[in-house]
Amino acid sequence: MKVLVRSSELESKYGEAPVAVHFTYGRGDVFHMISHYYLQRTELRDARHKQSAGSYAEAKGVDVADVDLRDLAVGDVESAASSARLLTNVIARKKRNDG
């Protein structure tokens, strides 16, 4: 097993540091990350994270007229985006390595 991401906070709190790991199983590869991509438990740490995603996008000049963001906070969207980016990078790297 190869640890891809570590957390000193988790290590001090729980005695283990791995956040994301990779290992082979049979003919495949397994990528595992704790907390189901963290989105299930998004922590809205400051006023910006708690701001509605729609009002934040509007303030930044992003057109979200066709997207329903009523029940989303900025922190929710950021959590989902960073998780999607990480997963995309893992898949892209795997495809490059397998040719």
C-alpha cells in the first residue's frame, strides 16, 4: 500500500496519518480516501464558506442562472470541486501510466 496523502492532524488525534492510499488488488488498482470525499461532512469554517454559493458566484461575475444553488454554501461547492479535481488527477495519471 502506498500512502498518497497524510494528515498530521489525524495522526495526532487518532494515531494514524493516511488520508488517501493506493494499492493493487488482483488485476486492478484501488484508490481509497477517507470520509467519502469529505463532502458528507463539509465544515463551514468562516463567513465566506457559509455564504450562499449563488451569491458568491454572482459577486465574482459568474453566470449561474441555469444552476440551482439555493441549498449550497460556498464551502460545499469548494469541497466537491477539490474532490472532483483529485479524482480526475488520479484517473488521468492511471490512464497515462497504462498507455
